[in-house]
Amino acid sequence: MRKIKVFDTTLRDGEQSPGCSMNLSEKLEMARQLDALGVDVIEAGFAIASPEDFKSVEAISKTVERCKVASLARCTQGDIDAAWNAVKGAKYPRIHVFLATSDIHMEFKLKMSREQVLESITKHVSYAKSFCEDIEFSAEDASRSDRDFLVKCCETAINAGATVLNIPDTVGYSTPMEMFELISYLRENTKGIENVDISCHCHDDLGMGVANSLACLQAGATQVECTINGIGERAGNASLEEIVMALKTRREYYQMECGVDTHQIYKSSKLLSSITGVPVSPSKSIVGANAFAHESGIHQHGVLANALTYEIMKSTDVGIPENTMVLGKHSGKHALRDRLSQLGYELTKEQLDDVFNRFKALADKKKSLTDSDIEALALSNTHGVSETYELVSHMVTTGTDTPNVATIKIKKGDELIEEVAMGTGPIDAAYKAIDRITGLDIFLDNFRLNAVTDGEDAMGEAVVKLKAGKNLYTGCGLSTDIIESSIRAYVNGINKIVGGI
Ligand code: KIV
Ligand code: ZN
């Protein structure tokens, strides 16, 4: 079995996708989960991009113990300085330098000749090497680059000290066969390539990101770059869970393995979608809600007779809990704690108290709480956020011929404040009333509402991203009433702004 290295770029390429921005504490939480998942490298961000990005890369570097931590840098000394300063506190730091090598990028974006690109690779890879032993060089748009020039770029990077050569299909244009041939060609023609890791980084514009990545591995690539839930620029990056489960499920065929603990996949996926508020499509392979559901009678009959008739993987292998015991309003804290632990959530006493209080409030409205409800409660953990503003009540009127008016009552310390506002919709009206109460200057960057479960009494989970100054805060709200969950999410976000969380 060949051992493959998994390079996770959820916090860099993934975070670049619309609606997926994360703040420092969210990135740290995700990084800890990626460490538990067992990836080999975490690309923690692009340190030069902003002071917030720098701080996140720095904090992740100091937190993560087991895996390597990389920061991206363009071929400029400023970028490399920032990347190094951000990762130097890591146990295993890596600087990831990139430069485009395709004619179209060099002519129109970089306005550089081939010679200038080669010079820049030598200069900047050596510069990065003066700080750090582990240097990855990416030839951006490699798959559309002239092959012999790409070979020269790779040799130049190796000579300057690169330890990993990344061959991205930046625009998701290639086919599996082409990627196989490209990696094979580079292996046959690049001097010194046998001494470095060959990495692949495939985007999913034509839906072939995972197939292309697997083809690269088959051609001899030793590292694969991917993201949780396949998030990333445009159509996303190759999805980690699909690559890892393809290698595991088709182990005999691929003859490769990696260090990912597949039992942590589901939790990683859930955590990411709860942090970003971006739901996973129900039909998404491996982690979608329907990925292991058998709806048709023929399938159900087959699975009952012998699971292997329609099941190629076990849901428990990706960490989806088997027991679907339902909890209700008579369930106690022990039952909740046990269930949470089976779902992979080990909470502190204070966190458990917080989840239990919200569990009880929800169980009053909803007859039975499923695993999805319980997970949503655990993931929207409000523990540690002090409730400067506490929602007391809300009332909204809305309709086709009625103005949208919201009355919000909020407690701040001993003071009870009530405001009324009109808006373009009931939620807009409620948010305007809350803004009047707080007097804060905040911008609603993103708003999402997802149903946690099916059915009449399904819980609605609202996630808002609020911008206060340059900082981004995430607020979550859960309720069987979607207007209430939207209001709660807004108030939760505001409490985080006020508390600086
Ligand atoms: O897609 C790409 O080419 C990239 C590089 C910066 C590695 O993300
Ligand atoms: Zn990319």
C-alpha cells in the first residue's frame, strides 16, 4: 500500500468561497477538528491577505500539534515574510509559494515572460528556504501550462529548495486521463522529482475534481489537496471525504492509504457547515443527508436481506452514529450526555448545562428530538457568550397587504427595552428594531436559514454573519419558529460583537 499525504485547504482555498468566511475562533475550532481528523497538512490561510488572516494562521500554528501548518504566499518577499512570521511558531511549519506558469496567466495577469517567471521561482523559493526547510511550490494553472516549460519551472523550484511540487488544475478544466498523463510526464522528465513530494490540487468546475485527484495519485502523486465538503473557489475544490472514502472503499483497486480517521469525517463536515452556515446538499456523496438512506422499496428489501446489495460503505465508517434513539422532554442530562458522546461531542460541564437548558426548552415545543436536533444544539453552543442583550419577546406582523412591522423586547442588565420598526420583510423589520435598541453600527454580511430535520415541527437553524468594523462575527439561532431563530441568531451575533468573541 502506498501512503498518501492529505493536505487540507479548507481554511485557505475553502474559506475563499462566497459565504464561507470564518473568524479566528471558528478557524481555530476547525483546525483542531482537522488535526483530530488526521490530515497531514493544514493550509491555515494566506497570511499577507489581511491582519485577521495573519492572526488566524499564527494562532493555528501555535495550537496544532500533530500536523504541518502551511501558509500561502505569492512570489514576493513581503508575502513570504508574512507567511513565515505566521507559521514559524508551528511544530512543523511550511511555506507554500505559488506562481502561475500558463501562457495565459503569464501574459495577461502577471505580465511576465517565461524567463522572468523562472527567475522569480529561483529567487522566491530560495528566499522562503532561507527561513523554512519545508517549502511547497505551486505552479498555478499547471494543467494549462506548456509541458516543457512546466518541467523547467519544477526543476527550478527543486533546485531552489522546494520539497513539495504542487500541480494544480486551477480552473477545473482537465480530465482524469489528462491529469494522469501530466503527472506521468512530469515524473518522467523532471530532474530530481523523485526526491520531492508531488502534490495535486484539482478544482471542480466540470465536476471532475475528485476523479482528477485520484488519477493524479494513480500516476504517482504523493500528496492530495482537498477541502471538507468540497468548498472552495467557484465550484469548489476536490472533496476530502470523497477522496478518502474512495481510497478506503476501493483499497484493493487503488492500493493506497492515508492517515485520515474516517470516523471523524461526518463530524468535520457538520462542524464546517454549522460554522459557515452553508448546508451540505442532501445528495452529496459521503456526508449528504441521503448518502446512506434507502428510499425505494426494492432497495430497502435488498438492504434488509443483505446490506451489501446496495451499500458499498458503512455509514458508521464515516462517523454517522448507528443508534437513532430519540430523546424527549422526559430525558435527563445523563441521556443527553451519552447521546452527545455517541455523536462525538465531549462537552465540558458548563457546555453540557447550556445545551441541556436549550434542549429542555426545545423539547417543550417538539415531541421528540432526533440526532440532528441534538447535534444542532451542540454545534450552536452558546456557552461562553455572555448575554449582554437577552431576547425577551418578539412580535411581527407580515402579509401581502400589510406592512412588515416588528416589536422587539430585549433585556440589557436590569433595563427592559422595547422598539418597533418596519422593514422590507418580517426579519428585516426585526433586525431594524434590534439595531435601534443596540445603537450598534453593524452590517449583515450573510444570512442563512436551514431546516435541521424534516416534518411539521422541524427546527429552523439561522446563521448570520455580522460585520462590525473589519471583524466578522457568526450568530446562530435555533427554534421551531424560523422568525424566532432568525432573531436569536442576530442577538447571538450581537452578543459576540459586544463580548469581542
Ligand atoms: O487553485 C490553485 O491553483 C491554487 C494555488 C494557489 C495552489 O489554489
Ligand atoms: Zn485552488
